[in-house]
Amino acid sequence: MYQQNGEEIFVIDGHVHLWDATEENIKHQGGEEFIQCFYDYHTTFTPEERQWDIDEYRKYGADRMVEDLFGNAAADMAIFQPTYLTDFYDDGFNTTEQNAELATEHPERFVLNGTFDPRDGEEGLEYLEELHEKYEIPGVKLYTAEWRGDSKGWRLDDEEAFEFLQKCADLGIENVHPHKGPTIRPLNRDAFDVKDVDDAASSFPELNFIVEHVGLPRLDDFCWIATQETNVYGGLAVAAPFAQNRPGKFSEIMSELLWWLGEDRVIFGSDYAIWNPDWLVEEVMEAELTEEHRAEYGVEWDLETKKKVMGENIADLYDIDIEAKREAFQNDEISQQFDLEDHYASGEPAPADD
Amino acid sequence: MSTRTSDGPALTRAAVRDRLDRVTDPELDRSIVALEYVDAIEIDGGNVGVDLTLPTAWCSPAFAWMMAVDARDEVESLPAVEEARITLHEHMHETEINRGVNERLSFAESFPDADGDIAAVRAELDEKARVARQYDAVEALLEAGLDPETIVELQVRDLEYADGADSVSIYVRDSSFAVTVPDAPIERYLEKARETNLVSAPDDRLFRTPEGDPIDPDSFELVHRRGRLAQVNMSSQGGICDGLREAREGRLEGTVDE
């Protein structure tokens, strides 16, 4: 939990990965381009002294991930969002099954999401059912720009996609996380266009659509859609690290989001390992809106808002009882591993980060 | 914007740069000169060479294409220029783009595999730029004391330019009185409003919703907010591009001795 002015903020990182982009796993040039592009985003928005080298970035492993997320209690829980990219990587970039190894080891700390791809047809529907049965996935991450054979993407408002969304609704998989964000080489920019969320969200009011990366570079389209569809949420990955080296921009984006969506529909995510909650959470918590933006938009980035954005909003979507979790973390395996029992018992600051 | 008259018989880098300054990154609506995409301008008689580098190697090929074509056409609009040659560097599609632009091919000829058409992409971005520019123009009018009801009713014919002044007079309430505002935001807006075919006839409404409709006074505030949002979107994307460019330059510097 993050401590600020004697108050505690429970942090759920809404967007994490455990990927493998080692050369042995790359089967298509696109796989190499993809990880190099990820690395550019990493270095662009990470403080110099916290940047990784490309080799550790390709594959960091479960132990490091657990330490980065929970070692200094930067995050208290995290939600796995798989990215398959099986046309680029032999075993996939990070699949539900791969993420499940770590998630099932610490089920109290991780939420495991699945995915679907409407291009897989009947087989894809069966796979979705299988993920539901095997892992009881409460949500899906969707990657509309993923390559599949000759196809360079798909749309969320296609008839085929609607079949899958209906299946999610039938199975009670309520949380849909489409990546609608910056282009990642070699994927097609337009296949990440946020516009298809509109029809999907209004057609499936029983589902929640958490738009990852708030639609950038189409923040305007995203906010306008979210204004009309109350089941649309904004995931902060990519916007969050602006806090670190472009604080004025962070202030402006956050002000827009709070003005258009309100404080109940903005959700924190690091996109680990592109960015690391280890330092990112603090940057976001300590960020301030400029005087100018506060006056212009009439919004606040205050304790109440931070509690919602950093944990409570997504806890509501995933039925996470924060108080019960806090109690459980006074003595769970991860707290024991990192000497965090007192932190969760008494609200003592977490052990200092090295 | 006043017409520049620097196009004398002797071609100068400054004249070429002035022309290039009119070319925008379509996603950011900012000049490619201000964004420092122009690396070099070479003049050899009537032949001009322009070297461009974008923030990343994977900047949208469609955007890269638009900037290269616009740069070529702007430079060639100088009377003293016979031919402009554009060289895009460090881009994943530099070969296709350089060949296409300099051999005067169409986008579809240069990228046979690309789906979607470049005109539609350009139109969508022009529309966003128009909405963002409208915000500044409307801000200038609010600043001058006009109220929303008046602003949404304004027509092209209500504008009157004084010779040699950097301002424009706006006649309101059946020409019963006029306010004077700086012409820069108004002209900048009109440029895009004309490009998007929203404003041409004297009785056309000056300002529109993002969808291109007249603005209902009750939704003035919302439409104005959407203009602000369009600006924030562009400058946020600009922040990403800018950051990626810095990272890229840092890496290039780091490997210069290898």
C-alpha cells in the first residue's frame, strides 16, 4: 500500500505481463521488431537509472516480476493481461497458460485474465470455454491488431466478435480489456482504432470495457465514446509514465479523463514490464495537476481520487474486497517473503527500496 | 496569414524553409520545421534536395508519405524551383516512400499491399486539426467579449480584414457593432475549415461541431471542450513522438563510435 499523508492507498496494477521475447522464442521478424519497439517505449518513459538492458527485458522471469510488483509493496495486487502473438513467437509472447503458472502460485495476489480471437471461429469459442472452466477467468484482454496468417487485425464490432462477446456474457466473463493505444511495430495503427468499442459497448451493457491506453493517439475519440457509454473505462497504461518526464502533459491528460469520464472510471495499470510499478506508482501518486488545469477543468487529483483510480475502481469490477485482502496480506506468502507483515498490519511504510 | 514574398529569383534556404514550415505532421498538426524533422536543405540551381527524419522508424507509412509529398509540393510551388527531391531517412519504408514521391507515383502504386486510401486518412486528420484549431479561434472571440450565442451564429461575411493589420474585425448583430481580434487563430482555423470544405460561401456558419453540423447554443460548452480535447490528444501524441525521438537520438549518439 502506498502511504501518503498518513493515509494508505491500496494499489491494484490493472495491467501486467510475464513475457518471453528471447531470440529462441522468436519465429517471425515481427517478433523482434515488436520487442524492440516495446523497448523504445520503455526507455522513453523510464528514468535513466531504472532502465533495463535489452537482454533482461526480453525475459525477466517470475521471481523478478514478483519482487518488482510486490517487494516494496508498490502494488498490492495485479491483473495479468495476456498477449498471444503466436504468429511472431513460437510459444506466444505471454499466454494465459504461461501467466497461469505464476498466477496460480499466488492466487491471492494475481487475477488471471484470458483472451479470445474471433478469427479462430468455433475452435476459439471452445478455447474461451476451456479458459473459463480451467481458470475461471473474470476478464479477457483483446488485441485487435494481432496478425493471424494473412489477416492484419479484426474489429470488436464485427459479427464474429459479437458472438464471442455474447459468450463472455453467457459465461459471466464481465471485463473486456481491448488494447486501443499506440502503434507497435510492425502492427497496423488503424487496427488499434478505438471506434469499434462504441457499438460493442452499447450492444453489451452487461460487460465492462476497459480501454487500455485510453485510446491514444485517439484520446479524443475515446473520451467521446466513454461519455456516451457508461460501461467504458480508461486504463492508464502509457499515460501514467508521463508523470515521470512530462508532468505537465500528465496533468492535462488526467484532467481530461477526470472531466469526461469522472473519477470512477479511470483505472491504473503499469503495463509491466514496459514500465515498473516499483517506481511508477510513486511517480503517479506524487504527481499534481497544475493550478491552471485545476482551474480550467475543475477536477482534483486528491487522495479520494487516487484511492479510486489506483485500486477501488478495478476492485469493484473484479469483486475484490480490499479490506479482506489487506487482512489476508498480513500473513500471506508474499508478505512473509518480503517482510511486509507489519506493513499490512499497522500501516508501517514498506521496507525501503534499494 | 499574409502571403510571403520571399520567392525571389535567387533561391535561398530560408525561402525553402518557409515553404516547408507550411507542411504539418498530420497527426500532430504542427509544422515539420518546428518539429525538427528537416535535417538538411540543399540547393543546386533550380534543384532542391530536402532530407527528412521522423521520430521513429515505424511512424505510420501513410503519415510519412503525406509529409514527404507535401514537402515536395510546397517546395516546388516556389517559382525558382524546377524540381524538389525528398529523401526520407531511417524509416522502415524509406525505399518505397522515396521512390514513390520522387518518381511521382501514387500511394497505392508505391504500397500495393496497403489497404485503405490515403485521402480518407488525410481527411480524418484534417477534420481533427480543424476541431483543435476551432478551439483557439473561439477562445480569441470569447476573450474579445463575444458570447456563445453570438459566436455560433457567425458567418464568413461577418469577418473584415484591415490592410496591413494583424487583426480582423468581426461584425455582429446585423453589423450593429464590431469587435477586433488577432487574426492568427482565426486564419489558422479558416485554413483547415476551407480544406475540409466546411466554410466557403459568405453565409456559411464559421464554426461547427466535430461532426460538421451547426452548433446549438446549448451545446456550445461541450463542443468547445471537444476542441480542447482534440488539442490535448495531439499534444499527448506529440509527447510520445518527441520522447521516442529523444530516445532514438540518444541511442544513435551512443553507437556513433562503434
